Amino acid sequence: MKATALIDLGDHCQLYIITPPKIDIESFAAGFEAVLDRFQPACVQLRLPDASEGEWRLAIERLMPMAQGRDIAFLLSEQAELVAEFDCDGVHVGEGSLTVAAARSIVGPDRSVGVSCGGSRHAAMQAAEASADYVSFGPFFPSPTKPHVTDLTDIEILSIWSEVTTVPSVAIGGVTPDNARSLADAGADFVAMVSGVWS
């Protein structure tokens, strides 16, 4: 495990960082590099829901070498075609967006495909059966990045999932350095942070 003194995740869980949804790439790049060095995540997901294709491309060109140069996996949210074009490490797809099969057909067999499953074990099982490399559950806590979401996920889903399958799980939603260990102890293989890191 890439241990960090800042966030204690125990022996089996690793940190998964997601970028803020809006960034100014020129000012963000230096801070991004510092965050990677400080928190030592296993992977980072570039998530820019309102960005243009040009903004996506510039962000990938600037940020991916910083991550991959530190042996940190670099994933894109939803942008399977850009994953394949730029040779990123994988794609994360949301609920009701690109299917696992469609994402896999674009990114190929050697890149990761992750799927958001909310609080649904059924959706997670379907994703796992469709060859997803990991599933994410949440939110477990109120999240400043999605303030409209009030239906929180029961932490028990992480324990149940870890007992019935070997497909890794990511816990997401309102995760901070203070509450991350509870999710790791419940069985999460990764905990994902947005504002918990960038703020």
C-alpha cells in the first residue's frame, strides 16, 4: 500500500483522488503535482463534467505525465475515447451512462473500467459480471460536490461486498481524512476523495 501519514487507511485500503469538477489548468497543474506527492494516491480520476473537448485534451496532456511518472494510475470520467487515444490507464462510468461492455470495447482489455453503483449491490453485481475492474459505492456522507444528493448509502454494503466477491470496491461521497478509516475498516479497497483533498 502507498501509505501516507496524512490519511490512515490501514493495511489493505488505498487512496483514490478525484479532481475538482472545474479547474483552471494553468494554475491547477502545480497544485496537482504537490497533492500527488503529499497524499501518494494509488490513482487519480480526472472529472470535468462541463469541460470542452479542448479543455479535456489540455488537462490530460498536462496532468497525466505527472501521475504516471509517479506510478499513479490516471483515469478519466466518462471519456472512453480519450482514454484510448491518450493511453490513459482507464475510464470510470457513471450510473446510466456508458455500459461496461461499451466502455470495454473502446478502451480495450488492458485498461481499467470502473462503474458507479450508488447503493445498489444488484447494479454492482451486474457490473462485475460484465467485467468491470472495480465498482464504487456511495455517497456515505453528505458531499459538498453533490449537495443535492441526500440519500446516503449504508456502510454495511462495503462489508457485504468484500465477503461475496473479489472485485475491488471504491467508497465515495463526503469522504474526508477524518472519516476515511471507517470506510476502509468496513471493507473498501479504495476511498475516493474530492474536497477532502483539495480543500
